[in-house]
Amino acid sequence: MKAKRGWTVLSFFTCFFWNAILLTAIFYAAKRVLGEMHHFVNPLLATGSGLSENAVSALQAMNRLIAELQKYLAPAVFGAGATTTFLLWVGVMAQGRRLANRAVLEAAPAVAAKPAEVKAKPKATAQSPAAEFAPPSPQAAVQMLSLFQREGRLIDFLQEDLGAYEDAQIGAAVRNIHQGCRDALRQHVELKPVYEQAEGVAVTVEPGFDTRAVRLTGNVTGNPPFTGILRHRGWRICRMELPKAAAGAKDNMIVAPAEIEIE
């Protein structure tokens, strides 16, 4: 917060300082030009020798215009300058926020990886290197996608371009997809919420909480315990029973087989 406040104040005074210098130079230059024009017109009007009535009228109109410009020069220049300063400051602040958000996003993966590295080191003494670095099997994910496709045609729906359909058609299709995928999920997976409390109530996050089970958002500063509003209860898998993969399958990445009707 201190850094953000400091950047706000610094950017404002920087824009104000340089714009003030520029506007002062413009004001005095314009004032001098109008003064020179005034000094040129006044002697001609004083003598009036050899000038037609139209020329005298034009010079008098010019003299009045110069007087009006001198009268409103300061409000016009400095009023426009204040508006320009504000707009410039808003642009600098917006660009600063974009750069700060980009820096946070680029640094987030490295920061998030540190706890995993700390937790992984003690396991190296209890497990062999082959077991520690063995790639995870994607079979469970493939089976779940296959079940969702078989029961609810989920993949067909996600791959479809919905721009050509009316909202009513999409709503009718989603009802069947939801029912089929929900039945498949309930049959093979048992889920329980991470937090039993209702969403919208205040909860306390104690020290040593599982960062995989709880994600903190908002103004996160200092150390736990934290108190905040439960926006989503989260889900934890308590049981998963998936069909066994077919023995000797050549390709275990098939989510849905192609269907060919023989005539």
C-alpha cells in the first residue's frame, strides 16, 4: 500500500511540475506576442493618417480582439493545462497499474513453485528418485472424460460452435447434458465441500492451512490467521471408482470411439 501511495503522489507531482513549466512558457510567449501586436496597432490608430475608414474599423476590431485575448489568456492557458495535467496523470497511473499487474503475474508461478519445492525435498529421502519423478498417469482423467461423453455428450457440446443456435435451443441441450454428466459424476465420484459452512458467512483460516485446499483472494497481507468471507466452499474427492481400463489396449487416450454405421 505504501508503494502504491508513493507512486500515486510521485506521478502526480511529476506531471504537475513539467506541465507547469511548459504552460508558463506558453503563457509568457503568447502574452508577449499579443503585447507586440497591441503596440503595433495603437500607433496606427493614434495617427490615422492615410488610412481608410474600413482600415481604421479593422484595426479597432483587432485592438478589441487583442484586449479580449489578453483578458482571458491566463484562465484559458492554465485551465487547459490543468485538464491536460489530470488526463496525463490518469494515463500514467493506468500504465503503471498495467506494468505492476504484469510483473505480479510473471512472478506468481515462481512464487507458487517455492512451497512445492520445500515440501518435495523431505520426500526424496523416503522415496526412490524413480518414484519421485515418475510422470502421473492420465488414465483417470481420460476415463472421466469418457464417462461424461458417454452419459452426457459433454465433449460434443464443448466442441460445438454455439453461435448458430438460439438461446432456447442451447438451454434445451444443456438440460440433457447436465443430467447425464451429473449422473456419471455421482455414480463414480463422491464429493464433499472443503468448508461445511454456507457461502457468504465469515470464516477463519488458521496457520498452516493447506494452500491446495484454500485459495485466498482480496487484500492478503501479513500472516495467518486470516478472517474473510467464504465465497466458494470448494470440493474434495472422498471416493473415486472408475472402470478398469481394457487389458492390452493399444491407445489409452481414446475418450470416445468413432461410430461407423455399416449399411
